[in-house]
Amino acid sequence: MLKQLFVVLVITFFIWSCSYLEKNAKRETIQEVDTVVDFNTVDAFPLFPSCKEIPSREKQQICFQLEMSQHIYAFLKDYQLSVKDSIKDTVLVKLKVDILGKTSLSGIQISNNTKELLPQFDSILRVCIQSLPILQPAIKRDIPVATEFTLPIVLKN
């Protein structure tokens, strides 16, 4: 009888220890996942090669905006656009930087009057955007992401 009791205790111990180890193994593999993602912001903005060394996030954004504006305005200046009538308008250029850093034109919001006065303006902008260098893409959670932004271009003579 003592042998039977001993065997039952040993078997019970083994069953209990197996289930205890199984619970501990499951606990170790569970990781918390942050499921809240703000899709309207990025951790790092797209960057021109000249802006990479700037340590501050805010200053990197300013550098990116200045470089983009300077590139577009310099390109447009080379075309010496001329119109017969006076023009004062703001053209909204929607740009996209993909995960590889390539910039593309995703839309142009231009008034009908400006389109009549400068019919070649949108094609000039397309060529201008294609001439941009490859950028470092925006980063979100250490992953390159595509970004879209709108750049206003003020036209006046």
C-alpha cells in the first residue's frame, strides 16, 4: 500500500510540474505590443543629404522645407516665366516622398486664371520635381514610410 501511495504521489508531482513549466514558458513569450499609432506624425522627416547632420528634429524639418523651396524656386527662376497680365496667386503643390526617398508630384491646385496665363506651369513643375535628389525617407518606429505634404508656391509679378 505504501508503494502505491508513493507511485501516485510521484505521478501527481510529474503532472503538476509539467503544467507549471508550461505556464511559465507561455508567460515568457508574451510581449506587450503598443497598438496606438499616430498616423499623422513621423519620428523623422524626409531629409536632403545636406540636412542629415542636423541634430534637432525641428531644425531638420526647417532645413527640409528650405531646401525644397530653394530647389523649386531656383528651377522656376531659370525658366523666366512671363505673363501679359498681372498675376498674384498661390499654387499648392502636393508632393509625395516614397519609402525609397523618391519624390513625386501627386497633385497641383492652381486657379483657372493662372492656368490660362501660365499653361506650361504644371509641366515645368513636374520636371522640377523629377530633378530632385533622392532623399532619406521619413521614419516612423524605425521603419521608412511614405509621406505627403503640400508646398505653397506664391506667384506674383
